[in-house]
Amino acid sequence: MERFLYFFIILASFCTTHADDFSNLGWPRTMSKLYFQLNEKPKNYFVLISRVPSIVVDFRTPEGLHNSINSFSFQKNFHPGHEMVGWKCKVGDQPFESMMGLSGESSDQHQALLDGGWGLSALLATFKDGFIQDPGELENRFKYFIEENEKAAAAGDSKRIFLMATVIEITESDCENIVNETFEFFNHPNNPVVKFSMILSPEKYEGAGCGSFAAHFLERIASVKSLTPLLRRQFDLPNYLFGTGTALPEDVEIPNKITHVALKKPVSKLKLIASSWTPAASPNVNVEILDPELIVFWQKLFFDAYFDQNNWTTRKKSFNKNPSIARGVWESYEDVYNSGTKQSKYVVIDKNYDERTQSISALHSKFIKGANLSYFTFSNFPGIILERK
């Protein structure tokens, strides 16, 4: 009878929503295998799950961002990726088990902004329909991903939705920081949850995007606190890319930093595509954006380290050949040996991609030193668990 009651209590922790306690929402059923695996040890854990972007965007420079957007602007079914976070930890004898994501812009309002002449403001606007994806919502998303991949496989389509997870052991103090921050973030008078944006700061409780929301909670962990600044990039974007268009769609707001310098006339999609994005002498808009490719790169390093620890060279090569993992961008350059003509080259996103990936790689090497790495799967998606010896 006691075993039955214990099992019932554990099952009740999945997809259970406590409206006033986001730190204890429970986990999606899809993650139950991992839950029970972690439950075997009296340790504290943090989980990061990423839906890998369907197309790679070059966030290194404004022109790199420009070229990437031009390349995918006419492609169907582009998905920018998504991050979800969770934890299974204790403060004293009190357990905290939760998994969630932040979402918004549910009606593709950016498309209406682009069509209405708002220019680059369409991508950097604040969408006031932000909401938390609780374990029930995440479970529905996981089921959808699985179904879509099954349909693609049946149709012979090589494109797949790809998720990967990173689980890291944390301290009780980290757990307490995370729990405290859920209270601060979800009860702040600014109501940052409903303000979905690529450029608003969750640290200042202005709002967040799915990536910056995940990084905000990742930053509560002392051992990775120095990582999160490396995931963000700053840009100066010319004011002529930002227009003033037709009436704003419902639940959309343009940040003051943009409206103060934006043109007082519409900026068409054609002008946005054709114009240079390199910072100009005219007023510029300074923005900070989290680069999803750097999150993917950081997570990928755990898999590489796991394969290296086990001397599984063949499995490492196979994993890195996966189209969702083999990340890279096309970069334009002037060929000085051919009259300065413009050429393109493919640049792999590895530790030599730029100074950010070099720093992340060096930090990661120190982070995993002396740690145990293990491999797991959830619905055929891969994950790595890092535990301290």
C-alpha cells in the first residue's frame, strides 16, 4: 500500500499546475523517464531543452543578420527555435519540480507589422500576449513534434524537428535562487511575463523572449553565471531600417528606444531587404539580442565531451553529421586576388567561429572538468546529464 501511495504521489507531480507557485508546476509526462532516472539520486538538477532553429541565422554582425534574414524570408515553415527550462531540486526538505517555457506573438503579428511598413520594428517589437507554457502545454508541444517527425518520415522528408536537452547538477543554494526568482519574475509589478520581446531585459523585469527567459534562470546557477553574458550580442542598427507604418496590431507595442529615432514614414519590406544594415552616421538603435546559435553550440559541447570521454569517435562523427547539429553560415567576402569580386564561403559554427565561441568553449572545458557525463533520450531526442563526482 505504501509503495502504491508513493507511486501515486510521484505521478501526480506530472502536468500538475499550481497557479500561485511557478516553482512547483510539475513536469510533462514525456520527461517522466528522465524524472525517475534523476529521482534515484539525492541531488539537485536544472534542465535546459532547446528546439534547434530550422535555419541558421548569423548574429555576429548586422550585415550577417541581414543576409540571413534575406535567405530565409521567402522560405516556408521557418522556425526560429525555442528554449524551455526545468528543475528538480530541494531547499531543505521542500522539493521543487517545475518545467516551463515563455511564448508569445501567437498570431504572427510581426507579419502584419512588416506589411504595414514598420520595417525592422516588426522583429524587435513588444508583443503583449506573452504567456507561460506550463507542463501541460509543453506536453502537447512534445506530442506535436513527435507526430510531425513521424509524418515527415512517412513522406520521405529529411527535415525534422530536433530537440536536445542538457541536465546539470546544481547546488541547494542554486535551487533556492531559482525558486526565489520565480516569485520575483512572476509577481513583479511590471508583469514581464506578458511582454514577449527579443530585446527587453528579463533582468530588469521589462519582459523577455523564450531564449532570454531561459538564460535568465540559467544565470541563477553560480557555476554557469559567467556563461550567459557570452550568449548575448549587441548591435547598432541604422534608424532608416525602422519606419512608422499603419495602425499597430492588437497587443503590439514599439519600444521607446526605437520610436525616438525611427523614420516618420513607412519602411517597406523591399527597402528593408535592399538597404545596408551596417551602422551609419545617422542615428542608430542599440539593441542586445540573445544568439540562439550560441546556446545550441554550448549544448553541443556536452555531447562532444561525452563521446570523447568514451572514445566513441564514430558516434561523435555520426552525431555531428545530423543536419540539425551541423550548424554553419554562408559569409560574403571580397576576393582581393580576383579584382575584389564578392565571393561566399561556408563557415562552420565551432570553437573557431568567432571570439564568443572561443570563450564559450574555454569556459565549457573548465566547467566539465572532473564531471561525470551520461546520455539519455526523451521521445527519441538526445540529452546529456552532467553530475559532479
